Amino acid sequence: MRVLVLTAMYPSPERPAAGTFVQEQVESLIKAGIEVEVLAFDGAHSFMNYLRAGFQLRERLKTGKYDLIHAHYGLVGLPARMQFRCPVVLTYHGSDILGEVGPDGRYTFSGRLKVLLSKALGFVVTKRIIVAEVLRTRLWSATMIPMGVDMDLFKPRPQADTRLTLGLDTKRKYVLFVANPGNRRKQFNVAKAAVEIVAATDSSVE
């Protein structure tokens, strides 16, 4: 089986942490014996890049035959469906159907437009995937497939040993925020405010 992964988020020298979960999925598919190629583009800075990616995809299809195109992120359904020679599976990752939050904590107008377009593109693809149960109420007839976890890298170990390795105080209580605080969509300000409320009555919380 030959799959072309079309994605607007993928690690690069400029953005090494972008879409690492997509890269890990690609590597897992290759290990499973599936032939995979990646067509990645920068979807964060210009909507025109989506159209350019669509034309690049059409050129790829002239010289290569694929059994499936797997598009990651709702808007990527647009370039993926600038052709009808190959079936398209579209994976929704969150903000593409939940919306984007601005500095004031409110959903942005541009984010709402992206949600509308992302959902509309769901009508023209072959299959839809969501990565979390919370997204099920926002999209019809989608299969849930969570992004995988590398169990060789991430595995349980005794808390005391882990704290020693990381140089953390064994007596403090730590709250881990697993995202980039600079990414407004992750709402670090809400998590920070919640921890501050708890820390006001328990100084051991950090």
C-alpha cells in the first residue's frame, strides 16, 4: 500500500517541534510495512500555501500512483481535494473544529471561519478521523483514532526516581503543562491562573 501524507504541520529546521506527532505516525506506518511519502507545507502563515500545496499534489499524482491520501488538519482537506483521482482520509486535530482562542479568551472570527470551512471539507473527503472523544460532538460520522504514544520513550517509572533525574524537589507538588505556553490556543493563562488559586492555600504547589 502506498500512502501520501499531506500536512500543514511537520518538523523542519525552522520549526523542529511542529507536527512531531504526524512524523511519529508516518514512522510507525513505515515500520508496519506501508510505503509512505510526505508532502508538507507551511499552513500557519498564508492561506495561499494551501492552494500551492494542492497544485503540488496534482503534480505528484502525475508521476506517482497512491492508494490513499491522508490529510492532517481540517483545512488540508482543501488541497487534498483539489484532485479526485485518489481517496482522501482527513484527520481533525482540535482547533480545526473547536475554534481558535484569542488573547482575550474568546473564539476568534477567523477561527470560526476556519471551523466552517474545515467542516464543509468533511463532506467531500472519503473518510474522517478525530483524535479525541471531545471532538465527536462537533463532527458527524467520524472514526476516533488517537495519536499514538511511543511506549519505548514514554513509559511509567517510579515518581521518586523521575524527580531525582529531573532535579525536582521530592516534597513539592508539580503541575505539568504539556504544551507551548506561547501558543494562545492552549490557553496557558487559564492553567496558570488555576495553579495560582491552588497555590494561595498550598505553597507547595508549583
